[in-house]
Amino acid sequence: MTENVDVDEELLSIGAFAARSRLSAKALRLYDRLGLLAPARVDADTGYRYYRTGQVEQDRLVALLRQLDMPLARIAEVVDAGDGAARARRLDAYWADVEARHASQRTLADYLRGRLSGRSLEMYGKFTVETVDVPEQVVITESRHILADELPAWIGASLGRLEEGARACGGVAGSPFVVYHSEVSVESDGPAEACVPVADGAAARAWAAERGRARGTAVRVEPAMRLARTRITKAQVAHPQILAAFEAVEAWMREQGLTYAGPCREIYFADWDAAGPQDPVCDVAFPVAEARATAG
């Protein structure tokens, strides 16, 4: 790559430029390959790279961004932003993501610290658990194998699509919910099933047949069941607080002599967008049955 260079401007070899910018020649070659910092001139015969002295500032910017552990792709976005204000906005967006991730990791560390120090019972005491009987429901569903980091966005999108589809199925007839048929974590991908109860079973079957297998869409009858549940706020829906809620329900089930009668679920009964952090929005629940007495 060759740029138009002012003949009076000093050009530095890659070694001299590396010394002035305090980066290695290897790093400079990588930045060139990624389009982050192209040399001002490349000798066509030798392949030697030359840099303008004015490029030192951009080179140091790249190096400083790397000290923030910014991925190279995000550095490219900052460098390509144009003026200083646009670059600052992209840096702000990256740092907001970093702080959100650190906040999530800090909360997870606190949760794990509680478990490891034997304070699980103290955490479970924050949740009130009860049983509730739920009647049979016709539900339209979407199923997907998904990892934990993709889960929140998928839940919102899938329930939104199903609520839209419910218009053709007699309308929404109950609170939307998500069933976890197997664990969803950073390593395990479920599957998870988003469900919306609808009023007209025949219309729902016609709707599902028309959509075919798009997005794993189906219609089924959810049988009547008894749920052990605890109600949590919008803030508590975040990982890992919600794990403590699930574990609190399981601990209560053991105390009451109840057994699992189906996969766990989250039931979203409130307007998520309108709710504040401390507003109740979700029931964490397990289908339960009375434990069978063993023969003496």
C-alpha cells in the first residue's frame, strides 16, 4: 500500500517508528494487516514499510485502547469514526459494555461467595414460595437451542412474535412463559421454549400449520398443573439473582416433600418495558407433585 506523501515530511523506517511509538514492529505489521494503521509508503522493491512522523499519535491511540483490553475490531471502529467527538462516543459505548459486564461478573462473584460460605439459606430467605394451580392451556410456541448470553434478547423477541401471532388465534389468554427443557448456561444450550397461551385452539393449529417449521413454531396443549413459584422483580430477573430464586423454590420443595413434575419455567405476567427495577414482573416456577410414599 502506498499513500501520497509530502516529500518534505520525514519518513521513518518501521524500526525507527516502532521505537518512537513504543510498539513492536510485529504489532505494527498486525495493525497494518487489520487496517488500523497503514504505513505511509511501502517500497515496491524491498517491501520495507515507512511511516510519517504524524502517524505516531494515532499509533499511540491504538496502543492505549489496547490497554483497555479493547478488541481490535472495536479499535477499528474508534479509529474509523472520523473526528474526536465521534471517536469519544464509540469509546463511551465500548466502556459502557465493559462496565455492564463487570457489574454482572461482580454480582455473580457475590452469589458464588454466598454459596461457598454457606450463606445459601440466608439468600433463599429473601424469596416467598407458594403453590398455585394452573388450568389446561393451549399455547403457541417457539423452541430454540440457545446459550445464556443470547437468552434475554431471544426471550423478548420470541414472545413478541408469539403475541403478534396470537391475534390470529383468538388473542392472548394468559401470561407468556418460557420453559427450560434442559439447562441453559454459557456451555449448555437447552433447548428453551417460549410459550403464549391463546384462546382459540383450532385457529392456533391453523396458524402453526401455515407457519410450518419456521423458528421452531408449534402449537400444543399445556396440561393443568400445580406450580411451586416465587415472584421476583425486574432487577432479580438478571443473572445470577434468578439462579438464587430457582434454588430457593427447589429448597422449599424439598422441605415440603414435593417432587418435580415437569421442567422449570419463567412466567412473565407484567409489562416488561413499563416496569421499574423493583416492580414484580416474573414468577420462577416448577411443576410439582406430592412425593409418593415408599412401601415399608
